[in-house]
Amino acid sequence: RIAVFWDWMSLFQEHNPSGRTDAQAASFKRALKSINVWYASATTMVWRLTKLPPAPRPGHDIKPYELRGWCFFELAVGEMITAGGCVLDLGLAVEADGTCFDASRFLGGGYGGGWVAAKDDPMGASQPTVAKTCSQQRKFPIGAAAFSDALDGKGADGQARVFTNGADAEFVKGKYADTFTAVVAG
């Protein structure tokens, strides 16, 4: 079985040009109660889209990924217990101009490569793959107080994370603390 949850597209957003019905708002609130489960799971593959395509639509949030509050939460929770090879940064498969790598880059001369190398592929270890290109060593989980400080701009980089809805900051701090206690400290 497989399930795909792409947070922005899987949840009814408040700032949708056509608005949000009461039922959609209720669905959104229900989803927030367990949103951390998708990211803080040893059996989940997390794909982060950390770079924007060239010329995003007008009004699109163009702040860097790591400075957006919800993205910072997803990054931190996604790296708590998920294996390093299962946390992919698709932004690493993007050229300097913002365009995606050409697929031929992952098809080592017509043999091997692709998304991942097959376990029985004798050349698998030497072939380029999207998974190899986009996976990074995950960071050690940060505690709830350090996470809150980083959101507020009191972390090592001194840059506050921004939310479209400022009220989300306190909710995210609490959700992170609960998640950290449940999967790391618990």
C-alpha cells in the first residue's frame, strides 16, 4: 500500500482564491491534529521541495524554504526518526537557474540509474539516481526549546521563521514539542 500526502495540495488552504467551505475548514483542522505523523515516522519517505521553480506566480511565498515556519517544522520533524536515505531534498536536483535536472542525468549512459538503483543491479552502486542526488545525512533532532528559539530567531542563524498566519507559530511550537516527546524523548 502507498499513500501520498503533499501538505500544501492535500489540505484545503485558507488563502485559496475560491475560499474554503465550512466542511473544508473542518477537514483542515482535523488534519492538523495528526499532521506530524506523516513526517515523524520511520516508515515514511519525506520529499522536500526546497527550491521554487523559476518565476513563481504573483503573490507566491518566495521566502527561502528554511525561513518559512511550516517548512522548518516539516524539516525538523521529518528528520527526527526517518532514515537519512528516506528524506529527500528535491531542491538538490535543480539547476542554478531553478529548472529541474534533465532526466538523462540519472540514466547513466542508458544503463542503470533512474529513481533508485535496483537491488539486483550489478552497476547500481555506481549509477546516478535521484535518491542518491537528493538524500542528505539527517541532522540530530533538536529539543523543543531549541526549536522554539529557532522559530523566534534566537537560534544559531539568528533568523526568525515566518508564517503566513502568525497565529500558527504557537501551534507549531506545541506540535513540535509533543512530537519530540512522543518519538525521541518518550
